Amino acid sequence: MRRTLLLFCLVVSACVPSDDAVEGEPVGSVPTESLPGSIEAPSLPDDGVPVVVRSVRDGDSLRVEMPDGSSEEVRLLGINTPERDECLGDSSREATERLIDGENVVLSGSGDTDRDQFGRLLRYVYLADGTLVNEQLLLSGAALALSNDHEFELIFRDAEDTAFEAGLGLWGIGACGEMGSTEIRIVDIEYNPPGPDDENVNDEWVAFANTGSVTVDVSGWVVRDESTRHRFTFPGGTELSAGQEVVLRSGCGDATDSTYFWCASDPVWSNGGDTALLLDSNGNVIDRLWYQGDR
């Protein structure tokens, strides 16, 4: 059955950044200033751990010196920034560097969430003035919010929406070069079909539609989730005619004009919440759809 979704595309009629967004911003520009009227960041925790940032590896990971002199790698909790080889990967790293490289910061955790699968500490990072770096990167459009059920998840979601509405960073019009047609929309998703997830991969799907009046070539366009693992690229020669809807299933199969297959090694869409993103061949975000999942 189809799911009832919470769509957090602030411009619902177009599901693209506001027309007030400035198209002339330099490609890769990621501002680090807060927006007027942005939500208030959580306050500096009393039980935080003071550390010194020794290096920034990418937009969401860094190496710090702990109070006992040991070295730890830290992954910023609740956000994901573009990879180094992706559009805005370098500028997201530079945004993080401008905020914290060489600075004394405070680390704080969230419940039982301590380390990721690579052994990195999962932490909120605060500046001495109480600025929450994780949230600041979301407000500037340098990162997207993750649906991983942490303490500030909804606050982070609001911060991403603020940047999206303003067309900042990775949400900017033409942020990664010439922009593809915004008439291609994500229209539905089945993230939790009946039965065990790994036995019903092809019953998991996401649907797209050409809501415009002309055929659109989507060759090289990418579908992805919030993580760094799941990416699908539409093959060369893929076109969507006006009004056409196509379904992308997570498992394997023979593609048709209306059905494509991810052939992922595991289920793509998290049952606990996720974001589906549609990128054009240059990496611009054409559409996004967030769902809260079954919690």
C-alpha cells in the first residue's frame, strides 16, 4: 500500500527553492552566517567535553585532541555533508573549517548513540559561544539532516527547511552548474512493504513523474537517500514524456519504459525515516521528499 507522507518541500507547488533565491551566487558558495529569524540552537551543555580541533577531514568529520591528550575522530551527529568527489564537497569542508579548525570546541553526545560503524565518536559540536556547529551547517545549506532518531532531529529538520526555502548551499538554484528541469518530481514512495525487508526488495520503490508539458531527458540523473551508500543513476537515453510516471524498485530486474531497478544489495529506504533526493546530471537537487517512517 502507498504511504501517507510528510512532505517537507517548503515550496509545495514546485518543491524547489523559493524564487527569491539568488541564482547568481558563486557555484560552491556555502555561507556560514545564521539566517534572520532562524530557530534558536540548543544551549551549551554543562556536561560537554572540551577538546581542540586538530584537523577537518570533510564537512562532517574531524579529528580532535581529547582532554587526556589522546586523538579521536569525530562524526558530526545528525547531519550529512556532500562527499569530497561530489558537488559542494570541497565548499562544505571549507565551511566547517571556517567554523572550527584549530578552535576549542565542546563535544556532547545523545543518549546511547556513541560511535558509528567506523569507530568515530558521534557528537554534537559546540563553539565556546554556544553555537551548535551541526545546526549551523544545516542553516547554511552545507549539509542535510539525517533521520536517525537523535535528540535534536526535529530541530535539525527545521534548520534544513530554512536553508532550503532560502536556496542556500546545496539547495541553491544552479548550485552545481546548469540546472535540469524542475518539472520532474518525486511523487510517492513505498519504504516498508509487507514481510521481511531483505525478502521483498522489489516491493520497495520510489515513483517519479514529469509534471510538465515537454519530454525531459534524465540520463545521468541520480536518485539517492540520506546516506553515503545508496545511489542510482538513470542510464543514457532515459526520457520522461509529459505526464509520464516511472517507478524505481530497489531490487533487480529487467527495466521497461515505466519501471527501473536499483539492484541494491540491501533495502534502500529506511523504515525509521529517510529523505529521497533527485539530482540532475550536474548534481543539482531537483526535488526531495522526507518521510518520518514507522516509529
